[in-house]
Amino acid sequence: MLPLAEVVLLAGIQGLAEALPISRSGHDAVARLWLDPGRSAAALESILHVATASALLVGARRSLVAAVSEGLRAVARPSLVRSSPGAHDAAVLVVAAGTSLLARALAAPYVELWSGAPIAVGFGLVWTGLVVATMSLAPAGREEAPPLSLAALLGLVHGTGALPGGSDVGAALVITMWMGTKPERALDLAFALTGITLLASFVSGLFGMPEVPEMGAPAIGFGLLTAFLGATVAIGLARSLLEKHALARLAFWILPLGFATVSYGRSFGEVSAGEAPASPVMAVMSMDDKPCNPLLPSTP
């Protein structure tokens, strides 16, 4: 059973790192190395998705309200996708979210295999840092949204955020900016797309959380509130940094953390290998106590 203080700490880290392009999975893995919360942390992470998703969707509400209303109208009038910005946003989000969820489902076995490996998480953080750094090189965006023809590519890149050390918001934000979208619109789309996929992750994880009830309702409630507030604060910080053209500077935090995690993983692996006992070698002895090769045929 996780102490309340650890629940609040993990929830705050999850909320902040989910909304900022700094990798929620990477920071969660680093926190677990220090706290060692056990299997309960994975169950807590799954249930906190609903809080961070809610904060992200609220943060992107201006774009989402128009997308939902116009998207529903476009179901009866598909031509609105070309003429209505809101309907176009809805179509882009539907295609991108579907592609992202499919990519995550295909990568899930490999993600589960490597998510606990510090070296894999560290290299993922380094990659995320390099991707975020390219934000400063992206061309000045003039479009309100990426073209529908590139929505599947947006979803595929967003799906890579599920890899160890990856960032959902970071992946979607950077690729959308490189597609020529205005930075503030790209951030809204990244928040909305990440919120949708997080809700899907929460729903899919509802049937695999046996440890969550053992934490108690107060701990879960504090965790949900902390994750929501942390994500809300991070959304405001991300918008402020974007307005100042300083969001790419987060790479100066991500890259050192990634290199440190890789170094820790290598050191831990070397120590484990050094402490492992040597494999015993069994010799087959003959009747006169001399070693013999059991693979050779016996002689009479």
C-alpha cells in the first residue's frame, strides 16, 4: 500500500510531465527508481490518466468545442470538412487518434518489455530532448491545422510518445509545427490528441487495477486532484514558454536527465554482472578420477 505522500508526489510528477513535452514515462521511471513503489505505482498511473486527460481537454477547450459541434454537423454534411475549420479539426483528431491508438496497441508488448529498463528510458529521454530542441528550427506556422492528408502521420508520430522516455504532447507538438501549423494551434491539437488517447488508456486499464482499491479512497482522491492541478499548471507554463519562444529550452532539462538515466542503467548493469555468481562447471569424471568428455563415445 502506497503512503499518501508518495501518491501525491507521483501524481504531481505525472500531471506536470504529461502536459509539458518532457516525457511522463521517463519522469515516472526515474521517480520509481528512487521510491520503489512496486506494482501499485502502475495501477495508480492508470487511474490518474483520467485526471490528466481531463486537464488537457479543458486546456484545449476552445478548439475542442468548435471541433465537436462542427464535427457532429459534418457527419450529415461531409462537405463541411473542407469549408469549416471546426469540422476539419474534428476530422484530423479522429484520424490521428485512431492511428495513434493502433500504433500503441501494436507497440504495447515491446513497451511493456522495456519500460522498466533505465537504459531504454534514458535513450528515449535523449531522443525526446533532441526532438523538442528542433522546435526552435521549425518554420513559422501560418496554417490553423495540418492538412487531413497528414493526419495519419500525425497520429503515427504521436503514437511514438508511448515508447519509454517518449512524450505524447512533445511528439504531436513538434510534428504539427513542422507541418506549418501556428504554434498556439499546434499546442491545442497536441493537448486534445493526448487527452483523447489518455482517456482511451484509462478505459482500457479499468479491468486491470487490483491494487488501486487497496490504496483507499482518500489517497486516490488526493492523487486525482494533484494530477489534475499539476497538469493545469503545466499547461499554463507551456503556453507561457511558447509565447516567449522558449519551449525548446526544456531540452536543457530533458537531455541531462536522459544521459544520467543511461549512465545509471549502465552502472547498475555492470554492478549486477559483477556481483552475479559464476556459472558452475560440472566435470564428468571417469572411474579413475580423470576428467573425460561425455560427448565422445565410450571405449570398451
